[in-house]
Amino acid sequence: MGMFDGFPIPPDKEHLRDELSRIDESRAAARFDSLPRVVRILTSKDREGELQILKEQSEVVDEVVHAYHGDFNKAIQNYSQILSLFSESSESIGVLKGDLTEAKQCLGVRNK
């Protein structure tokens, strides 16, 4: 089972599933090491073929990024709105605490 198998792909981009399955999973590592790929290309008898494979994989990655760019931006906007709402709620809670303290003092004065 490949790393990209559970990757959600829109119906109009279903062709990307096959392309993603052909990408070496080591390229998705947190710290990608390009040296082995460069050495392989430089020592290959078919440098043009190796470069073509790399270009095709680069195009697939670009297409995936383009397909999910809008969703990523929307997620950032939603996160920003959530943070804003939390900040507003925190401020409102601070005001309510102040109001409750004042109400408590007023009720204490009336009791006396």
C-alpha cells in the first residue's frame, strides 16, 4: 500500500492517482535528500530519460498543488476566522467577569 493511496483526489483529477503511485515515496520525506537522484542522473547512461522522468513527476506534483491550492487557502481562512472568534470570546468573557464582579459588589452593598 502506497503512501498516497488515501490521498483525496477530485473526480476530475482521478488520473493523478496513477501518477502519484509512480512517485518514489522517499521524495515525500520530511527532509528530502536530492543528492542520490542527482548522482543517479549524472551516472546514468540515459540522462535524458532520467531527466524526463523527473520532469514528469514534477508536473504531477505541480498539478496536485494547483488542484489543492484553493482548499489550502480556504483552510487557512477558516483557521484565521476560528482564531478571531476565540479572541472575541476571550474578550467577552473578560468583560463578563468584570460585570459579574461589579454585580457581586452591588449585591453585597444592598445586603448590608
